[in-house]
Amino acid sequence: MTHRLSQFADAAGYSVLRDGDFALTGKLSTPLDRLCVPLRAARYADEVNANPRVAAVITTPEIAGLLDVRFAVAVAEAPDAAHAELHAAVAAHREAELRGRPNRVDPSAMIDPSARIADHGVEIGARVRIGAHVSIAPGVVVESDCVLHPGVSLGVPGFNTGIIGGRQRIIPQLGGVRLKSYVELLSNVCVARALFGGETTLGEETVVDNLVYIAHDVQIGRRVQVCALVNILGRVEIGDEAYIGPSSVIINGARIGEKAKVSIGAVVTRDVPAGATVSGNFAIPHDRFLTHLRSVR
């Protein structure tokens, strides 16, 4: 869906300097195309100009002249607040679109009568098994042969706040969730929908233990193991066949390489190379962690 800046000028409280199209609201780090982003500091103007994904910018009158002429531009005294209002308006359009999309549920799927599945915008593939009290929101796709154990929640809002309508609130989410074939989620796993568009994705044959939270825009590869009580924060990327140990935390935007291992209770604050093992709080290479542990015992 394509929008124009002028379409939302009154709702978002900005003035349009140069009108144009965009597809989604987002941040510079959002890996989607045709974005409208906020810019409140001149020092980031070069970064915005160099980003091929950006189509429109909301900024201050003082910064607007620093932007490339290819952008649609709107100005406001508080760009972040105007962007949050724009995001809410675009999200309303997305919700209307989803309401017009009927569910597609394969007849071979086995769904417990107590499961709560939205009456629109959901796709469930062949031979999927859905347990008691599972909750599935609009915008969720569950591909064939997945298993959802009791209490799983898919498509919940992610934790992102903004000032909308003069008050702090959780901003609406535009994206969805996709479970690829043969994913299995044990009880009370919670997966947030993507924030600005696209999907939070779990790859084929990935298995997730009880009481795990997977935040917005996370991308998990194939045959990953995620143990109990793990907290995977927004925009994390996890490569194929990685192992995420019990009660570990992975910070926003971190990248965990293929076949990497995050040990029990680790707090990951930086990228983990493919095949590496990290341990500790904050997590460091496992051999260094053991050396330090020996030195203090």
C-alpha cells in the first residue's frame, strides 16, 4: 500500500514542503523499502541521504534544507511526535486492510476449541496442531506441520512507545508473524508482530521451549533451539542451527551467527560470530569466561 505525505498532514500535525509517496513508517534501521522516517538532529542528515530505503522524511524547518531533493519532506517542531502520529494513522489503514482479508485455514489443521483465532487476516497451513488457549492475532501465518502447545500467543504488540494523541502509549504495529514449516512452540511462548511492516519470522524446524518471549522484527533461522525463559529483544537475527540457552537475554539488533551457542543465563550485548560460544553477564567468548571464573574461585 502506498501513501502520500499530504494525506496525513492534519492528523500528524506537520506541514508538507515537498509531497511524495511512501509505503511504511520506520526508522533508519528498519530493513524495508519506501520508508518515511523522522530526523530531529542535523548530524544524521548525511546518514539519511545515503539510505536507499528512505522515501520521505519528517524533520524540523532548520534541517529540511540538508536533505536530498529525492525525498518527500514534511516539517514539524517535534519530528518524532509527528512521526508517531503518522504511524498511528498508517496503522489504522493497515488494520482496515487486514479486516478485509478472510482467514485461510487448511481443513487438515487440528485446532483446540478453546483456541482464540482472529476472524480475519490469519493463515494456517496443512496439518498444523493448535493446542488449548492458543491466541493468534491478524497478520499471522502458520505454515504447514507446525505445533503450537497450550497458551502460545502469536502476533501480540511489541513494546515500543510514542506520544500519540497527547499521551504515552504502545504504538500500533503494522507487521505480522510467520512460522515456517515444522516450527514447534511449547507452552506460553509469546511472539510479537513486526513493528513497521514485514514479519517476525521463525525458520523451518525451529523449536522453542516454554515461557519464551520473541520480540518484534526478530528473524530466526532454520533448526534453531531456543530454551526456556529466553528473552529475545527486537530486531535480533539468529542464524541456522544456533542454540540459545535457558534464561539468556539477547539485546536489540544483535546478530547471532550460524551454529553459535549462547550459554545458560548469558546476557548478549554484541554480535556473536558463527560457531562461537558466549557466556556470562555481559556475555564474552566462553573460554575467556572460564579463565575469569577460575581466577575468582
